Amino acid sequence: MQLSILIKTSLGLESVTKAELRDLGYREVQTADGEIRILGGAEDVVRLNLALRTAERVLIEVGRFEANDFDALFDQAEALPWGEYLPETAKLLVDGATSRSELKSVRTAQSMIKRAVANVLQKKYGVSRLTESGAEYALEFFFLKSQVSLALNTSGDGLHRRGYRKEAGTAPLRETLAAALVILSGWDEQGEFSDPFCGSGTIPIEAALMQRRIAPGLHRSFAAESWPIIPENFWREIRAEFAAVVLPEGECSLVG
């Protein structure tokens, strides 16, 4: 199944994430403010979640369309193939944002989109009521003027949550931004690296992960791990692939 994969980034870091994608072998990408779009499969969703150091979230875009009122939003959302992505027991959580759109009420949009999706699933599975007893699916919407994007968040928590930080300092730096700073510094992952004002150490920790070839998502979980459209063995096999290239501990040339 071919998927429209939407990679969310912090504004200004699109080119850094795009370079990461090129290094991972992805050439056909479309870039806009705060997002990069590629076509791929379920295995790409897994690989991107595990490997991207500077992205914020990886989503599957189910649909993108024009809507100037809530009736059009409902009709267009109901026309999308939700049954290809969601099982009968999906627990759907809908949230999003609007910008310069006639559709200003987030609460109304949440209600309309959820009702439209429910109608599709009830028809597909032949039920009058959805139990929502299964895995969680966070459906994110974004309205920009008349443009509507509906996408499923495969990452769950933001990708800056690597899993190694147990406590945050008083002014925490996002791990994704710290990784971007290391990349933009031009450090070749071989020479000396020094951060004399490192605070809680986010920048040198991200540098150490790069130096040892540790994928940033290797030791955390993701929302889509419980989704039927992504086979469980993909997570196991691609994790093993990344784990196999981790360099052993040795002399460290990083100082913080």
C-alpha cells in the first residue's frame, strides 16, 4: 500500500531534515513550510520514525482537499478511505489547528471530522456503533486558508523524546533542535567536539549518538507499533538493522 508520508519539522529546519532524508536514500521529496512530503510504504514509516534526528513527527496523510465551510469539510472527510487505515476498534483522537481559514472553530472541526470518519467505519464494518476499544489513532487536521490536511500521527509523542532523558532542566533544549545544531556546525563526527556551556548536556548527547551511529528512536516506542497496517515484524527487523550498525563504546572526543 503506497502512503503519503508527511514529515513535520520545526520552521527553518526543513533543509536539514531534507538532507537527512537524502542520506537515508529518499530523493523524491516535496518541501513546504514546516513539512516535507514523500511517497512510501509501511516500512518507510518505521524507518523514518527510528532514524530522523531533526524531524518532529511522522504522519500518514489520508487526504488533502479544499473546504470553505463545515458542510464541505464533512462531505470531503467522509469521502476518504478511512477503512483502509483504521480497524473497526480504532480509538480515534482528533485535534488540530486553523490558520487564516473560514473554519475557525477547532471544536466544531473535531466533531465534524470524527463523525465523518465514524460514518465510513460503520458502513465498512457493518456496525451501528464503534467500540473504540483498540489502539489509539491521533488524527491531526490543519486548515490553511481553504486547504485542509487530515493525517494520522504515527509517532505518538514528538520525535524529540528519545527515551534517554528522565528529567528536564529549567530551560530544556529540544533534542531535535540540538541535533540540528550539531549537524549545522559542520562537525564530521570524528574530530573533537566541545560545548563549554552545555547545561543539561543535550547537544553533546546528540553528538555522541551520531558518533556511535545510534538511531535516535532506537530505544523508544511509537504509536503505530500497534497499528495493523504496519506489520509488527517491520519494527523488529528495522530496529535490528539499526542496532547492528551501532559502534562499540570507545575513547570519546566529546567534552561538555
